[in-house]
Amino acid sequence: MFDYETLRLIWWALLVFIVCGFAVMDGFDLGIGLLLPFIGKTDEERRVLLNTIGPTWEGNQTWLVTLGGISFGAWSIVYATLFSGLYTGMLVLLFGLILRPVGFDYRSKLTNPQWRSAWDWALFAGGAVPAVVLSLAAGDLMIGLPFYIDADLRSFYTGSFWGLFQPFALLVVVVGVALLALHGAVFLHWRTEGVIAQRARAVIVFSALLFTLSFIGAGVWLAYGLDGYQLSSVVDTHGVNPLLGKTVSKAKGLWLANYGLYPLLWLAPAVAIFGAGVVVILTAKRHTGWAFVMSCLVVIAVIVTAAGSMFPFIMPSSSQPTSSLTVWDASASHYTLKMLLFATVVLMPIVMAYTTWVYRVMRGKVTVTDIKNNSHVLY
């Protein structure tokens, strides 16, 4: 069986994979929620948007639940520190996510225009709030969160909710929201037709430009204006490391150190930047399916860029760098990682196969005519 170092690396890769799965699968759902009041101009058009994701959005959201489960099982101290420290932010995220199932279920129960308009804005909030909160969290993770761990291995968060709104984190919010809007618009362009597809195409061009500029801006800031973290002491990658037994350096440019050690990492930001342009070109040429595939790759590339920059850090501490949580000292035991991997190897292919089957069954475009002919069945 795998040794402890290999298992830690596997579970770090699985953590990144689950984040990518959530961003790809639920990302276009959130993006369509963001675009709902703007691309859908009439009630029937908005119902078209909702029914492009109606059969699958609940399954897509379970990726977030899986992410929580993976964190709890394999990276329990990360889970405990993150959820207890960012409790207010997690509640805001939860309330935003709650708006989606309620909005989907109740929006079309009445034909009253004010009723449906109110739920449309609730669904917009259900897409916008998670997009902002999760992007903000990603930016703050790269800055480092103000927490420390005492001698009894208890974590204490010393920051405030409003302290999360730092300039770099807000720029990452622009990156994240633009990326999800792009992803959602590409999906809409693929699954709709007529005027809705035309509006989606216009959004693709704008959001691709905004994403590219903000992503490059965040990269320059990361290189020259933001403190990164680096392990400056020797760690035992095969054994148990005390959380407070390491030395961590903090200086500008350190988040780029891994790109010198692993040059292939440069492919990730390259795919993110140039892939957005390829999405626009494919969309213009009406290769809608391939444009969506490219959009998925751009989303993955952004996450791999961030994860590759931070490795081996998972949750750096800005107030006490020695308390930073890394792959080598925040993982579960060797036995726990081994048992969890066994369960994952058995269950993950089943989930992937089922997801593929569902999307194959539900393929095809959604039109206004479909809504009119199935008014009492569809959302």
C-alpha cells in the first residue's frame, strides 16, 4: 500500500480535484443565477435559463458537500479552523445557497409577475452570494488568515468578518465572479438558441475580457505586492510532524517559488489566460460544445494555479506563520487516509459514471417552445 507521504500527496490532489469538480459542475449553475435577471428579459426566457440547469443543479451542489466531507475526514484540523474561524462567512454562504432550492421550487407556483420577479432576484442572490463568498475566501487564503494554534492544538481565529474584505481578496472576487459568469454564459450559449444565445454570447466576450485582465492583475499583485509563505525548516514528509515544530518564511514573491521548482506549473496560468480567448473564438465559430469544454479547462486551470502556488500550504496563518497548516502536518493519520482512499476508489467512479449518464440523458437545447408546451411540468 502507499506510504504516508504518497497518501498525503494523493489526498491533497483529491482535495484539489473536488474543488475543481465543484467549480466546474456547480460553477455554471452559479453563473446562470448571476445572469438570470439580465439575459432573461421575459418570464418565459427566464424559465428557459432555469430549466437548462433544472434537472442537474442539485447533483452539482453535492460537490460542495463532498468537499466538506473530504476536509473533515482527511484534513480535520483544517476543517475545524476554517469553519470555526469563518463562521459568519459560512452562514452567509449557507443562506445564499438556501435561496436556490427555495427559488426553484416556489418561483413558478404562482403566475403573479411580482411573485416571480421577487424569486428571480432571490435566485440571482443564490448565485451571486456563493460566488462572492467563495472567491473572497480563496483570496484571503492566499493572503493568510489571522489564526494561531496553542500548545494544546486548539485553534483561535483573531480576525473579524469585515477584515476579510482586503483589496487583494476583492480583486480575487472580480476574478471569480467574471469566471463564473463566463462559465455560465458558455453553458447557456450551448443549451439555448435564438435571442437568449445571442445575449449569452455578448456576456461571454465581456466576461472573458474582464476575467483575463483581473486574473493577470491578480498574478502581478501575487508576484510583487503580496507576501507568500515558504517552509524554511526540514520536515519529515513520511512521518508525524508537530504543528508548531516548523519554521515558516514570509516575504513577497514566495508564492511563485513552486513555479521555479516545477516549470510545468506555468501551463496552468497559461491555459487560464489563453483559454478564455479560445472560448470567445470557439463561441464565435458556433462550436458551442467545445467552447464549454474549454471553459471547464479554464476553471480548472485557475484553481490549479492557486493550489500550485500555495503547495504545501493549505491554510497559511498571517498572524503566526508557524501555525500555518500544511500537507505535511495537517493530514489525518496514515490509517485514516488509507481507509478513506479505499472508499473513494470504490465510490468515486460510481458517482462519475452516474453524473455522465444524467448529463447524457438530459442533453439538448431548451427553448421557449418547450416552456410553453410543458408549462406545468418544468420550473
